[in-house]
Amino acid sequence: MPKFRALELAIDQASRQRDEQARLYAQAQRALSYARNQLDQLQNYSADTDARWVAGRAVNLSVEMVKHHYQFMDRLQNAVHLQQGVLQNLERQLEAAHQRVLQAEFRLAGFKQVLKARRAAHSQLLHRREQLATDEFAAQRHIRGRADQSLEDVS
């Protein structure tokens, strides 16, 4: 119905925006999952390296080898901390994306509710007009019927 076309266009646009926000949210979820996987790999590698170091410690190692090991483990821990920071940032981004999806959903639901209310009001208006026309027709018919009866009574 042309009367509601602008609102239907707004709903269509809001649906597209909601779908785009949902796509971005899914993308943020994948990025977070990837970052978690990377963190898990770093932590597992660090734990495995420590376990191998402890198991092989009985062997006499040079001071230089011990120094290199500790430097390597320090860098590995630094990488773990950096990845934890990336993960926290991605979690914030995911939450922001989720909020944008919710806002888009609320906006779309609001437009749909307005359209529903306006269609109901329009339907009610049409029903009232139809009822008025029916009442007018019945009143005219009643008046004609009385007029015809009056003419018969006079005759």
C-alpha cells in the first residue's frame, strides 16, 4: 500500500543495517576465536618447552645455553602477554559489535511496531467508514420504507 511505503522502505533499510551488523559481529567472533587459538598455541608451546627443559636439565649445559633458554622463554612470555592484550581488545570489539546488533534489532523492531500500529489504525478507520456507510444505507432504507408505508396508509 503506497500509504505505508516510506515506513516499509525504512524497515527494509533497517533490516539491511541489522544484517550488516550481524555480519560484522560474526566476523568479530571469528577474529576472537582465532586469537584465542593463537594464545592457546603460544601457551602450549611455552609449557612444552619448559617441560622439555626440565626433563633435559640433567645434562650439563653451558651457561650460554641456559642464558639463551631464559631469553627465549622471556620472549615467549612476552608474546603470550601481547596476545592476551590482543584478546582483550578483540573481546571489547566483540561486545561493541554485539551492542550494535542489538541496537539495529531494536530499531527494526520499532519500525515494525509502528507499521503494525499504523496498519491497525488504518484498518480501523476503513472499518468505521464501512460501518458508517452501512448505517447510512440502513437509515435511508428505513426512511424509504416508512415513506412507502405512509403512502399506502393514505391510499
